[in-house]
Amino acid sequence: MSSASETVHLIVTGRVQGVGYRWFVVRSAAALGMAGWVRNVADGAVEVAARGTREQVAQLLRALWQGPPRAEVLAVNSKDDLDPDVVLPDPFEVSE
């Protein structure tokens, strides 16, 4: 198994604002030891940028689909516009 880091930039849609979703992402990513950020988007989605090993990214993706109890995730879509060398906050944080 490779320990090379991966950077992902994701948009999560559904009922993901006003349900504790960002803090759920922070706790999940921090528990995995990942760097990155999460923030609300004006259209009601949540945006996530994260860096970790392939296994950490896979575990975070599973968590994003689950979400906290009141969330209803409809989609987790990848965006390919984030520079893989961008410096992400460590520890993981909520961004404005």
C-alpha cells in the first residue's frame, strides 16, 4: 500500500447545511489525521479540500456520504481544479 499523499477537492450536495455537516467533516478528517478545510457554498452545497493517503481519502469519502444524523447527502462530486501542491491547513479546519 502506498503512503503517497492525494489531494481531493469535493462538492457535497443535499441537505448538508444547517445540520452540523461541516463540523462532522472536521471531526472525521481530524480523526484520520488529514489536512484541509471545509466550507459552506452559497448554493447550499458544502465544499471540501483534503489531503491524505489513498486510504485516508477513501475513508473520508465514506464518511462524507454518511454525514451526521440530520444530513441527507445526494452527491459527492470531485473537482479537478485544486493545485495538488497547494498548502492545506493542518489540522483540518472550517474555512470561511
